Amino acid sequence: MTNSRFGSGGGGGGRFPEPEPCGVCGGDGHIENAWGQRAKCPSCHGSGKRRADTGFHDVTKTKESHHRPTNRAAVVEKQTWPTSAEGMALAKQIKESTTIPDATKERVTREIIEHESTHGQPTKTFLKKVRKETGLIGQKP
């Protein structure tokens, strides 16, 4: 009697055992549909041999790449106050004014911020227009 890795005794004599045929395609490696089209077997991928049963197949995402930060841009906070010196001075005048209603103060401050975002610095014409609109035309910063 010889001891082989696939059992002891007769029959095989050290040769590999025959693999079991695939249960889906029957060992052919291909399957046909109702219209006669042939395709590779989805179970054995065309080998015709039964796939080894590994038990539970864990599909959780444990790779490092799944836990990296996304490539999305961070949410930018809205600007709430002008950034240029002239814009800040005008917004401060508007904020400190007692004659201008609160809703108008907020609207005009937003206009200053939007004007700065498109032009960089408030233009003299824009500053004059805002002062005239709010009644601050006679006052200087």
C-alpha cells in the first residue's frame, strides 16, 4: 500500500483526482439560451470544473481605498462681511446707521459682498450709488 496525498490504497496511485463537473453547465463550460446563443458559463467561467466552495463570501469593503476621504470639494462658507477696506467702511456705516431699516441693511451689505466678488474692489460709482440709496450721501467714512 502506498500513502498518497489523496488517500491510501489502490486506484489512483498518486494521480490527481478528477475534478467534479460544473453544476450549471454540466462540464461543458458554455451555456445556451432559448435562441441558441452560446456564452461562457457564469459559474465556472468556461473551465467546466466545479468551483471550490469557500463557504461564506465576505463582501464588506475593508480595503484602505474605501476609507479615504472623498475627492469632493469642501463646502465653502458664505461670506457675511465685505473684505475690501472701502467695502468694510461702507458696511460699517450702514450697520451703525439708525435711519436705515434692518432688512435694507442686510440687502445692501449683500450687494456690497456680491459687487466685491465680481469686481474685486468696490468702484467709486458703486460706493456713490449705495450711499445715495441709503441716505448716507453727505457722510464720509
